[in-house]
Amino acid sequence: MRISARNQIKGTVVDVKKGATTSHVRVDIGGGQIVTSSITNEAVDELGIKAKGHVTVVVKASDVMIAVD
């Protein structure tokens, strides 16, 4: 994966809570820190995001996105 955003943090998905259209993805980034991202259910399914999966948290401006390899 290549992306221009510089604020990238690798972590492990703690859990995914799906709502009607949006999921909340909680990611353990180490040191007892958890980052939560709200992304579409479609994105969760397409990226195969699930608990214990390894992801990269991408922070850009006021948005927190999730990336996978």
C-alpha cells in the first residue's frame, strides 16, 4: 500500500461494531491506546476488517481512516 498521508499507525483491530450503515472500528495501537474510526459497513466488508486483524490507522486532518495491505 502506498499513500501520501504521513500520520500512519500500525495496530490490531480490537472489535468492529456495525450499525445500520456505519461501523465503529476500534484499533489497539499499543501502550494501552485505542483509536476508533467510523467507516462504512461496505468498507469494512470490502477490506475484510475483523477483530485481531492487522491494520494501519491513517490520520488526515480531522479524519481517521483504516488501511489494510
